[in-house]
Amino acid sequence: MAQIHNSWSGRTVVIVEDEFLVRDLAVCELEENGFIVVEFDSADAALPYLREHGGEAALVLTDVQMPGDINGLDLVAILAHLWPGVPVLITSGGPLVDPRKLPPCAAFLSKPWRPEDMVERVAGMLARVH
């Protein structure tokens, strides 16, 4: 398992992923690295929490395609408006997302990702903004 710098210990990462196994893998990997993880299975479910606590999140990890009225890209746009400084890592096994069309605090990681790659990307994004 990948290990990141322990200065991120105790920081909150919000995971928004409808595929249970992918979400569980991300949760386990991030918790092993000292993060507090809050997880949701859809952007619709995550939005009320993020409206209230989004500024407290160190990072949001979201899938693109999910059930409900709001997909991951919609969620990214909402977060960029509400909490422009909160980094967002977007993942998808479907169509690639053009990074040039994302807000400045967002990045894309293609599925399937390896746990160590996801953790390294999270650490890299946090290092740039914190």
C-alpha cells in the first residue's frame, strides 16, 4: 500500500463514487494514510454535506457517471463556485475528461486506477494548495 506524507493526517477527503468496490478501495487506502474519509454513493447524496462542510474538506474525489440528477462534472462546477480552493480529483472509466476544461483546482485520473497512483495524485494535489 502506498504511504503519503503524514502531514495530511487528520484531513478530510470526501469520496463520491457509486461503485461500492471502488469507493471501498479508495476509503481504505486513504484511511491507511491517515485521512478522515466521508463517503457518498452519489453526487445528489453528497451535495447537502458539501454545501455545509465543503470548505473543511482537504479534497473531494468524485466519479463522473453516477445515478441521480447531478453527475460528477456537475458537482465539480458547483464546488468550484461554492469552494473554489478545494481540490477535486475526478475519476472515470468512461469518456476521458479534458483537463483544460476543468476548474483550476480540479484534476482527472482515469479508471481503473491503481491505489498507489490515486494516493500519489491526492498527495500531489494537496501539496500544491496547502
